[in-house]
Amino acid sequence: MDSAVDSPTSLSGRLWELAQLFVKLGLTGFGGPQAHIAMIHEEAVARRGWFSEDQYLEGVAICEMLPGPASTQMGMYTGYLRAGQWGALVAGLSFIAPAFLIMLGLSWAYFRFQGVPQIEALFLGISPVVIAIIAGFCWKLSKKAITDRAGVAIALASLLLSWRLGVNVLLLFALAGVAGLILYRPNLPPDQRGLAAGVALMGPWLSRLATLPGAPLAVSSFWGLDRIQTYALPLTTFFLKTGAFIFGGGLVIIPLLETAVVDDFGWMTRNQFIDGVALGELTPGPVVITAAFVGYKVAGALGALVATVAIFAPSFGFIMFASPLLRQLRQQPWVKRSLKGVLPAVLGAIAAAVIPLAQATILQPTLPRTLFAAGLAGVALFALVRLRCPTWQLVAGGAALGLLAGPWLA
């Protein structure tokens, strides 16, 4: 906070600077969370010198520790350092608003023209790329999350409990945090951690919370005035809960959303959900903006607004009101141990969510379309992991290939 206090620029001037910067980043922030964090560093530290390298790295560490989209929270934290709580609010809103408006327009277009052959061809190319992006994220996260046999056991237990038994993902994360406190205490021998992890997470096998859905909800009118009274509270409750528990980055939203919106609530089909994730990857800004797509399907533009506000509200609360406490908590050994247990569970939950999504995406009605989808997913995964191609370029390339190949594969 020192840099904000010492700055000679007035508060209103600093807020205006933050608004200009983060609107620009919100419009040009393609490439995912790591690209966003790098762009914020370039603009706030390297070019403008608003605060030091150490202050920035401390902010990154705090945001990585928190649930929620880390890159969006880093934008809020930058605003907090620059102009206090008002700065965090302005920076966060300026970064999110462009992505929200773009997603709102794309959601309208998607549901308005769904079924048009060109749109189907477009997503025939996009959806396999998104599966590859999620799988690539799992690969990268595995190198960070799994450092010993305990991590392997937690990840496998999370995968099995989520995929085969339908155990609620938030329950898994809570159990994994407790398991981390136990397993990584200093006096536990490393050779006992793998077995203990499996025992710790296999307890809730009876806690199957998924339900059998009926027919998917029909798409709302544009504004959603006919539905918002019915769905405002369910949307708010669900997305507040989701925003408070998406440890590990924006793509962790996938397992939390998929089970609920497809299986539990029946708000959309699995194919519609993966298409919504694809649109989230295609837009600049945070991939968590997929919440707006879900909200639009349920209750139009008002539903999209409710879902977006709810999913980002915990992040604003963490940064605006708890930053001083978070600086102290980050150093606590029990926090580090707990997070060390959560990350492998996140990996297992995402892997469990990929399986049905990949089946819905790759298993097409005809063999040529299936081969095309499988081949495109494999090529995209190679380009992402080995060649490190930006995700938005892969999504755009998949869209172009889908448009070209779609008519021939019909």
C-alpha cells in the first residue's frame, strides 16, 4: 500500500489511470492467466514503475494462494496497491467488463443461430481444441501439484471419487485441504504419506450428490425478464460458492460447473457447456467469464449479469478487505500444507470432468467427424504442450478448420 500513499498523483488521477490500463488489458488480454499476469507486470512494474518487483511477486504469491481466478485477482491487487480499495474495485471492473460484454454478445449469437450448419461446423473445430487446452492445463498443473506419492494418491482419489461416484467437488477440495494439513506435517515420514492420502480421501464414498436431470432448460429471452425472479437466487448462490472455491486457476471452474449445470440443474446440455467454455477461451480476459454464458442460457442478459457478479464477488472481497491479513497468512506453515493437499485434488477433479466432455466432443455421429475431432484434439495438445502456442490462436485455428472441413464431413 506504500506505493499508493507515496504517489504524487491524486486519487482520482490514479483511478483514471487504472481504468484506462485495465480496459485495454481486458480488450487485448488473450492467452490465458499466465499471459495476463505477464502483461500486468509489463505495464505496472516495467513501464510505469508503480511498485517494486518484490511487491509484485508478493502479490502473485497471494493471488495464487487464494481461490478464484489468479490473474483477475492480480489486476485487483495491482489496483489495491496503486489506489487502495477503490483502486481494486476500478481495476477489477475495468478488466472484467470488456470480457462480459463480448461474452454476452457471443452468447446471444450462439443461442440465436444454434443449429445453423456454419455454426455447427465452427464448433466442430473449436470444441476439440478446448478439450486439448483442458488436458494441457492438467499436464502443466501436474508438474506443480504432484511432488510425491501423497500427491499422486490425492489426485487419483479425487479422480475416482468425482468421476465414478459423483462426489461433490467442493467437498473433495475441503477434504484435500484437511488431508494436506495431516499428510505434510513435519513429523510424518514420507513413505507413509501415499497410503494416508488414499485413506483420507476415500471416506466420503457415500456422498454422491449428483441427480438425474430432466430435459435441458430452454434458452431464455434476451433480457430474461420472464425468468430472473425464479433463477436470480439459484444463480447467485451457486456462482458465489463456485467463485469462493476455484483453487488453481480459471480452468478449475470446469469440474465445478459441469456437474452442476449439466447433471444437477439441467440448465444446458454437455455439448452446450463445452461450447461455452470454448467461447470463454476465445474471448480476452478471464476464462471464468464462462459463467456469463451459463447465466444467459438460464435467464438472459440479467442472468448473465447476476452470474458474473456472483462468481467474481469473492475475489473482490478477498483483495479489497483481506489483503493485509493475506500477507501474513501466506507465511503460515499450515496454509502451505493445506494448499499442498488441495492442488492434487484440483488436478484429479479437472481430469474427471474432461472424460465426459471429451466423449461428448470427440464421439461424433459419423466416423469421419469423429476422426477429425480426435485428430484435431491431438494436434492441438501437441501444439500447446510442445510448441507452446497461445490458446486463443489454437481456438481461432480450430474454428477455421471446422468451417473448412464441416461441409465435407456432413
